[in-house]
Amino acid sequence: MATLRQEAARSADTHLLRLDFPGFPGIAFYFKDEASHPTGSLKHRLARSLFLYALCNGRLHEGQRVVDASSGSTAISEAWFARLLGLPFVAVMPACTAPRKIADVEALGGTCDLVGDPAQVHARAAWHAARGACHLDQFGLAERATDWRGNNNIAESIVGQMAQEPAPEPAWIVCGAGTGGTSATIGRYLRYRGLRTRLCVADPTGSGFANGWRTRDRAATATGCTLIEGIGRPCVEPGFVFEVVDAVVEVPDEHSIAAAWLLEDLFGRRYGGSSGTNLIACLQLAAAMRARGEHGSIVSLLCDRGERYEGTLFDPAWLRGRGVDPSGALQHLRACLRSGEPPLSA
């Protein structure tokens, strides 16, 4: 516990970056750069919370092996904290996970247990837990492990950083849905503070969250696969809280990847595919605000470092092998920034 408190005290907050686009006068875009965490993603916050939760509940003991199911970013953050605490760590990951993410976990001393069928990662993590490992269980525990009322959660940080801006109470906050912990934390905190800000989840087209949110059916499943790692879950995870989400924008992979490429032009560094998904949703919401003559601000997240996807989303040959060409969508997006038109058709 003392080690985790010391780490939290050493950690600075992440930057909130502003962009203004000619096609959206009177609408300011803010992006919270969660990739600047020591482990390179917004999952740094979650990993710390999961370790604290396991310790405070008496589930994690000195020298115990730790396990979790993850497509990469959470595993990297958990491996970092496990090394900090001197604990062995196993990441159960789909075999199709970006090679750079696997290498990053191993570089931190973790072991990757690669599973051919992504649907079996939870069962494999449970197998390790049955043999004595502490299962951090990001998908089952994320929304309860994070203190949504404060304690430096991401929502409290956003609201505090926006306080001196021209439109301090955002019209929208946009995030993706991986474990559901981030959307649950932000949605609850907005209501806790009595803010008028609405919450939008940006997710790949046909995701489990999008289908479940639309019908309020927790048995809903995805109607398609996605190349965007970390979001677009195949089913409704336990941490998904539909009631605090005001809108869902479904984004085709091609547009998410094009937007990730565009973010490199806008910021001079690469971010992952889910950050591109968020950007598309921001522009879609802004276009609707513009059409109604509304001004204000929109806040979203830059989720993780794009270097982790050099061999996948930023590799034209890899994309061609999967029948994806984001160049047309990228050209369309650049035009939307100038015109204020929505990036997605109704």
C-alpha cells in the first residue's frame, strides 16, 4: 500500500490539449493525453486501482502471482505495477494482439499466455486463478475498483482542468468502452457534481456495448469484429453501466484508423485506434451542435501510444492484408475539419 501511495504521489496529471477547427467556430475540442502516463495509456489509472482494490480486500498477498485478461494496454500497466511490487505477472491475451504490446509486457517482466480464441481469455485467466494467482479481473471489477466520487479519477481531473476555460462545463465528454470503468466513472461523477455535461461512448460499429445500450439488453452481443484493440467488446461486460450514457456513436474501423492517422498530423505524435474512434465521435457531435447553432466545448481522451500499433494500424501492408484502406476516409476527415460536416452519414 505504501509503495502504491508513493507511486501516486510521484505521478503528475496528464495534459489537456486544445484544438480548434475552422469548420466548427465556437466549438473548442479538448483531448486528455492519457498516453503520457508512465505506462503509456489511460489504463495506468485502472491498474493502480485494481491493485489497491485487491490489497484492500485481502485478495493479494506478498509474493503471489497476479493474472488478468487483456488485449494489451491494461496488461502493460499491470505488468509495470507488478514489477514495482515485486510480484510475478501473467497476461492472458488474444494471440492476435499487436506484437509491440506483447513485447512491452515481456520487457516489464510479465509473461504472456496467448490464446487462439479471444472469447476464451476470461476462462484462461480463471484457470490461472484456480491455481493460486490473484485475478485482478479488469472486466469484472473496473467500475467498482475506481472511486468515482473523487480520488484523482479521470472525471475529477477533466472537470478541474476545464475550470479556467471559456466553456468550462463541456457539452459532451467522449470515451470508449473497454471494461466500462471509464464511462461508468465519468457518467457517475457528472451526476454527482450536478453538471449538465452529457456522456457519449464511442465504439466500433456493432459492438456489444452499442447493441446492448440501444436495447438495454445485457445479453446482447457484437454483430461484427473490429481491428480496434481495447474497445468494441464482443459482449456486454459486467462493468458496463448503460444508464449513465447519453449517446453512443458507432464508428467503422476504416474511419477510426483514418482518424488515428489524422491525430498524428494534428499533434505530431501517434495515438492508437481507440483515440481515432473518439475523434470521429467528437466531430459527429460537434456537427450536430453546429447545425443547431450551439457553441461550447467537447472533451475526449487520447488513450494510448500509437507506437504500439506500428506493425498493425500504421502499417499499410498489414491493413491491405485485411482489406482496409483508410486513405479515402482520411481525405474525407480533413474536409470535415474545414467544412463542419459530420464525418459519418446518418
